Amino acid sequence: MNTHCDMQASTEEMIQLRQSIHAHPELGYQEFMTSDLVAGRLAEWGYEVHRGLAGTGLVGTLKAGDGTRSIGLRADMDALPVNERTGLPYASVHPGKMHACGHDGHTAMLLAAAKQLATTRAFNGTLNLIFQPAEEGLAGARRMLEDGVLTQFPCDAVFAMHNMPGFPAGKLGFRAGPFMASADQVTVRVIGYGGHGAMPHKTVDPIVVCAAIVFALQTIVSRNVAPLDMAVITIGAIHAGEASNVIPDEANMNISVRALRPEVRDALEQRIRDVVQAQAAVYGARAEVTYEASYPVLVNDVAMTDFASGVARDWVGDEGMIADLQPLTGSEDFAWFLQKCPGCYLIIGNGDGEGSCMVHNPGYDFNDDILMTGAGYWVRLVERFLA
């Protein structure tokens, strides 16, 4: 485990804190207990605590020396609407709610770093610790920015970290430029003409139209997107009908769309609209397309990524780094922070091999063995940035 040697005394305390947060998960914009816990600890350690950003969000500010530079570190606090099936002694006590993405660990890592930085104050400038609600699809980052988080607490650079199963525990990974995909949501309403299942020739079957749309949409990625570009079109839900002998009047589809380049993202929207309308027309149906642009592409600043990875390499060496990290097709609302301020979003391995469970799974758990490694990295990053 890579930590400051004087952080070892806090290890057990921070693991217990992480497991307590895990046992009491709260969904987006409902992180009242978690926010109270974070605010109380930060105030105890000497931070100025500012609450109410995006509802349950908060910022802890600490100044040392006379430096004029400032840095922001962000952790997300929300859980997912998932029924936990880990069997752990600290498993969720709230049915239907679970820290299935490790935000409990992200919060605990930043708190561990906060305690160390408040104790040593071995930096010269302003530290802004941003604890964000509602990352999981509810755009908490965008709402914090709308509430003025970076105007009230200006930062020269911002950073965030996410645990990642499938990579060796504690190894740190960086990639400059586009790193995580955009995420858009599409709803399609196919309007046909219902009737008896025994007389389909007298109907316009919206289910058949949906089937044609599903297959046609897959050709967009294979035939309209350059082979070296990334794009994903996933039809996650189709809802239609209630009885086997009744052809319904309409059917509804929910689609997830992802890309790593803004121009590919725009092209996908246009082609999806065209394909859906054309397929519906072929069968004599109509289609209504609602296209919701959600999370943008996350783009890491080149200079800040070089700086952040350099801090890590000086600390853990090449053996502690994830080599040749590729872009991820998941999405992250920290992308909005990076649109407003240079910075870097990095990952820390949560473990690989047998027993490693992917995030958003009922069997997932944050790996406590990496908690103080992540915290130690935050401490070094702040001390180097605000040297």
C-alpha cells in the first residue's frame, strides 16, 4: 500500500468510515446523511464548509501560506437503485439502494486526504474539496456548476478519480484527450394501427417496425462511423402490447447512444433520426423521436494529465501505473467540470482476476486495500500543485 507513512494511523478509521457510508447509501440529491457526515469531518479538521450547492453538495476550503494558486478535487457521493447481494457485514441497510459504483470509496479517499492535508498543511495556496451529489445519470456536476461552484471557489485545475475493476488493485491510470464517452438518451414512439393478432394484414404492427429499427440502427455504427472511431447504440428497452392475440397501436423504445468525439456524436443523432423515420415509413407507421443530449465527452487536458501522471510516476514508478490505458465507453459528468476548467480524470485499479466484480453489479464492493493509496495520491498531487 502506497501512503504517507504518517497516514497509516488513519487507515482503519477511514475504512470504517467507508463501510459506514456503504451501509447507508443515498440516491442522487438525497445524500443528506452523507453530506452531514462529510461536512462534520471537514469542519472538525479546520476546513471552511460551504453547503447547499446542488442541494446536498458541499465544498470544503483550506488555505495555507500566501500562495495565489488553487486546486479542486472532486468526489461523488450518490448510490444506485440496486438491491445489494454481497452478503457483507456492512451491506446496505436500505433495500433497493446500494453503493454499486464505489462512490462510498471515492468520498472516503478524499476525506482521508483532507485529514492529512489539514494536519500537515504542506502546501502553499487554496485547496477546494468538492463533494458532489447525483453523478449517476442526474447531472449533479452540471447543477453544481449552475449553482456557481467554480465562480465561488475558482480553481486553476480540477481533478477526480474513479475506481475501476478489471485493473490491478492500486495501480493508477491516465489518458490525455477524449477519455470517456458521451451519453445520450433517445426515446422512440412508433405509432401504428392495432387490431386482432389473427388478422395482421389489417393492422400496422408497431412491434414489427421496432424489430426493423433495431437491426437498421446497428448499421449506423458499422457503415456510417469510421472504423477507428468509437460509437455505441444500445436498445435497452422495448415496451408494447399486453396480450398475445392483440396487435397494439404503438410501441416505445429506449436507446442509449455513446461516442468519443463530438462530431461523431452529432452524426449519430442525425442518422438515428433518419433511420427511425425511414423504417417507420416503410411499414406505413409513424415515429416520434425524442433525443436528449445527456453527458458530454470527457476530455482530459493534456498539460494537466501530463502533470498528474508525472506525480504518480514519481511516487509509484512505472510498475504502479496502468500502461497504455485506452478510452472508456462509460460516461462521467465530471466532463462538465473539464469543459470549464483544465484538469484530469484518472482511474485507480480496484482489482482484477477471480472475484473482481464490475461496477453497477449487485455483487460489487469497493476494495478497501486501495483506499489509502488513492488518498496518498491526492495528498501528493496537492502538495506538488501548490508547492
